[in-house]
Amino acid sequence: MSLPLAQSRLAAARHVVVLTGAGISAESGLRTFRGSTGASAEDLPADMQTLWKEFDPMRLATPEAFDADPAMVTRWYDWRRRGCLAAEPNPGHAALAKLERDLTARGGTFTLLTQNVDRLHQRAGSVNVVELHGTILEWRCTRTQRRFTPGPEPMTEFPPRSPFHPEGLLRPDVVWFGEMLPEVALAASARAVERCDLFMSVGTSSVVYPAAAYVRAASANGAFTIEVNLEPTPISGWVDAPIHAKAGEVLPRMVC
């Protein structure tokens, strides 16, 4: 029942916002923090394999962890980066890119808010993407904040030295626990949510804020709300069209 309703409302929408989380990337073989990233865990030393399996954010994903052991943190993130580069966009990513093209062609607006750091959306063809948590494919200098895009090959120096400052290091350009989300991304998200007439949450648990608040804000402004997720979440009981299925199977049927 929810899928036909979602299809009809999506076809009539003029201003669409989509929020994506780890679920859509998982269908490309990527997982956030736990599970496979597309790179073999056997490529890592034993201590890193243990960290991957148990994922202790205090040892891997905080500014304090980086300050305490920048070599270990950057070695782990480089491994994750290479896993993201090895992954490919799936039909769910492609469907959202098509939705953007179709909507803008008829004079509408489309904004993709993503919590993912892998840039699979961009590789699938999405253009207006707001990266709430940054990207693992770019790194930045700890002294100048200038950004650097490493090549596809594994890094050879840990921690990597910055090419922009003799005393700078490179760190992944992601938002770690305890850090603020980029102000530019937050402002762009707020503007899009305020004006949208349809909001869709895809592959996210809807428990991480502030992203989890966007669907409620959109609903309060009168937008039609859709959820696409394998499992029920805290928003499943009140969105207008809850759909519990794989994004790669459902989204291509919705965007036809």
C-alpha cells in the first residue's frame, strides 16, 4: 500500500529532499563502523583487525584519539578509504541520481542530504549533495585546513604529512565524535528542509541528530514523508509512507 502512494506523491512533488544513511551504502558492500568495507581485514595488522571488529570510537573516531595516536587512526581510515574506492554505486544510488535529473528538468528542486562519507552518490551522478559528515576521500591539513585528495593507492606514511605546512599532518575530512557538523552543510540542510514538499529518509536508523530531526521538521512544514529502510525505526509509525525493503530494490520502482 505504501509503495503506490509513495510513487504517486513523488511524481507530483516539486521540491524533494532525501536523507541517506549507511543502509544504502551497505548494499554496495560498505558498512559504517562495523562489517566489511570492501577491503580485506586480513590486510590489516592484528591490532587493527581487533579494532575493526569491536570498533571503539574513543580509539578511532575522536580528535583525542587522533592526538594520542595519529599513526594508528590514519592507518585505519586509509584502509576504510580504499574500501570506499573499491565499492560501486548500486541501483538505489542510480535511482536517486535519476530522480534529481528528472525533477530539475521539470523545474523542481532536489537536495540530497547524506550521512555517508563514501561519495557513492556523486559517482552515481547526484549533483546537489550535502555531506553532513564530510568525506573520507578528502583529507585536510591540521594546520592550514586546506584539503588534499589522496590517490587510489595505499598511503605509505603514517601519519601522513601535509603538503601545505611543514608541521602539519593530514587527517580524514570527516566529522568525528565530539566535533560539530559543518556550518555550511547545516545551513543548506535547513533551507532545503524548510521549503520541501516531500521528504524521504533512506537507509538510516533515524536516531543520529541533527539529521534525525529533519524528517519531523519537514512534516511540521506540511511535507509528505517517506521512509525506505530494511527495519522499522523510531519514525516508522508516523511517516506517511513507511516502506521496509532494500533501497536498491524499491527506489528504482519509485523513480520510473
